Amino acid sequence: MYINDKILIGKNENYEACILPKMANRHGLITGASGSGKTITLKVMAESFSNAGVPVFLADVKGDIGATALPGETSEALENRLNKLGIENFEYKGFPVRFWDIFGISGHPIRTTIDSVGPEILSMMLGLSEAQEGVLTIVYKIAKDNNWKLDDIKDLRLLLQYVGDNKNDFITKYGNITTQTIGVIQRCLLTLENQGADKFFGQPELDINDFIQTENGQGLINILDAVELFKSPDLYASFLLWLLTNLFNKMPEVGDLDKPRIVFFFDEAHLLFNGMPSYRLKQITQVVKLIRSRGIGLYFISQSPTDIPDEIIAQLGNRVQHTLRAYTPAEQRTVKAAADAFRTNPNFNTTEAILALGTGEALVSFQNDKGEPEIVEKVTILPPQSKMGTIDEITRNKIINTSSIVGKYDEMIERESAFEELNEMIKQKLEEEEQIRQQELEEKEQLKKQKEEEKAKKEAEKERKNSVGYKIGKKVANKTLDKAINKGLNSIFKSIFK
């Protein structure tokens, strides 16, 4: 709830756990075991930010957040909870929701171009090694140097083929390129395409400002339908990472605001960091540090605080810890690490409190107006004002079809890009090669013809010389010549001895 210019998350008899809007961009963390109440906390936070006029983005990986668009329904259990917390005038209501889906089935499509994603995040999507990412970076650079637009997968696939076929023309300028690596990238692209990601790449691109909107003073709650997307964890994680970097790159710096421009929730955040190389973690840590100056708050949701790297944990000032289970030494160390992250409350043992928390209860510590973490408190999380559970398809489609952006992203637009340019280049090259081949064939035919003519002449001359008439004529000519010579010699001798 948003009360007295504060975002109320939970209460106990003596304490109200509130996030100060001006401290909400100091980021946050929601952790706890499965079934401990993380999704309820997420909904309460999202609703409260919306009530404060702050837009929200979150991913619905289980399909149980869509009903945020509908008013909640009272029950005896909820009323007892509200009475226990001393909450009066609690209003059950729906919130302005916009559904998104990168597959374009359960929400507005989200698209971007291969160019905009960049080689780093695309490498994550493809699961490439550092060396393979290096080759992909070269391919991007070749495209940029030649002004070839990479919109979708077919653009990149044809460019990879072109670079592989002509790698010797690029190696000395850009670095080593192997046919084997090109083949690996092509195979990974095919896998990505089979996962449905071809619908994610293309035009029109997402306008990030369509996330940052309000309706009747309430912040828009952008819900990504990720039920299908979550079945491909690498694609899910890299997609969210792309959204984060897209927000960072496109939002201007605004300094410290009275409240965030948008709050971004990363559910199942452990997937974002699984196997992440150190060089990339440094990049993400830098983004997390700087993005708050763009007026953006980031909230990571996972089962354990140890799922989040220490470099990121250090940037998260607002924390909600639901219960954890500790049956093994490793789990016990996790609980202790979670407890040590809070400022100690002398009224209870933090480690024991984490293990004893019931569903809907949590340990919380939010930053005060000086930016300092408050002493940890045990509270009961407020119930959501909106409906809990799934939303029926008729209602979902009605919300989608009455959205102010309906039709904006529905149809994919094909513009002239690398595929068309490369196809034309390859076509011209093939035509030139065909002309050269034809010319070479004609020259060979002409040379062959000349040789055949010379051979025919030689054979004709040989036949003429071997003919009977030629031989008789030659004998007659020789006799005539002999007679002429003898006659001449006789004439000479006669003149000499006369």
C-alpha cells in the first residue's frame, strides 16, 4: 500500500516496514524458500509502486501474476490478517496492467534487432564460449564497417555464411576466423530459432517509453508472460539482461529523484548469474551501480541471497528475507550468511528468526532517509489489493486489445537489411564468376578448335605425302631433275675439255 508518501510492505505490533520512494532506486532483494511468500511480496511491492505513480516491470514465470489487473476478493483469512495488522480502509482493486510476450501470444510482442542486442548478450543467448564470442564480435564489426543492418536471424545467418566463405579476406584486418567456429554459431542460431526466438528479433523495435507510463495517476504494471520463455532458462536470463542494459543505455541521467521513474523486478535472478564469466559480471555490476542515476530501481528475487554475486548484493539496500530451510551444513551456512547481511536486532536472534518464519512473514530492512539500512525487523507482509492467481484468456485479451499501444507491434516489418544487400552482392559475384567462367570456356573452346585445325592440316599434309600420285610425281620430278643436272654437268665438262 502507498500511505503517507511511503510504500508500506509489512507490519508488526510496533513497526511499519516502509520503503521511502526516494530510496527505492537503491535497489532491493527478495529471497526465501519455495512457498515462503516471495510472489505475494512481489505483488504487494508492485501494487504499492503503482499507487505511488511509479511504473513497474516484472516477469510472470508461473502464470500467477496476471490477475493483478483484477480487484482482489475478501476472505475470512484476509480480514483476520488485516485486523491483526491494524490496517483500516483496505481497498480491493485492480491495477493498470500491460501484458507483454516475446512470442506475441499472451501479450504485446517485444522485439529488437540483432544489432541492438549486441554480441555480448547474443553470445549469452547462444551459449557461446569466450573464443566463439570473439568471432561473433568480429562479424558484428564487419557488419558495422560495411553499414549492413542486422535486423533478424536470417541477416546474421547469411552474414556468417558470407564471412565464412570469404574468411581469408577478413582475417588480416579483423583477426582469426575459423570455419568450425562459424559452424558452431550457425548451429546455436538454429537452436535459438527453434526455441521461438526468431519472433524476438526484427522490426518494429520496442520503444522503452511504452514501459514508463501512468494511467489515472497510477504507474503501469508491465507483466511479461514468461511461462513459455522460462522453459529456456538461458534465453529468459539473457532477455532480462538485454532489457536491463536497454534501459540503462536509453534512459538519460536524472540524478536523485523523489521516486523512481520505473522499478524493474528480476524474478528467478539466479539464472541471470549462473556461469557468468567474471568479465561480464564486472560489466553488469557497473550497470547496477550506475543505473540508479537514471531513476531506475532494481529488485532481484531468488531463493537464497547466495544466488546473487557479492558484487551485486553490495548494491542492494532494501531487503526482504522470507524463511529458509537448513537441513544440511551448506544450507545452514546460507542461513547464517543471510542473517549476517542484516543489522542486528537485539530483541531476537536473526538466524533463528529466519528458520522460524511462517508463510507471509519476513525479516525486512529498508534504507532510511539518510541511506542507512535500518535494524532488521520481523513483520507480516500485507495482502495484495488485487486478485491472486491466474487471469482467464478472455479478460487478458480484452486488456491487450484495449491497450493504447494495440497494433503498434503486432505486425513484423521487413526492411532492407543485410540479407538483401548480401544477397545482391552474392548474386553479382556469382554473375561475375559465371561471366569469367563462360569467357574461360570460350577461350578453351577457341584454343581447342585451333589445335584441331592445326592437327587436321598436319594429317591432310601427311595423307597427301603418302598418296600414290604424290610418290609417282616425286619420282618423275627427281628423274627430270637428275637429267637436268646430268645435262648441265655434261655441258660444263664439254666446255672445260674442248
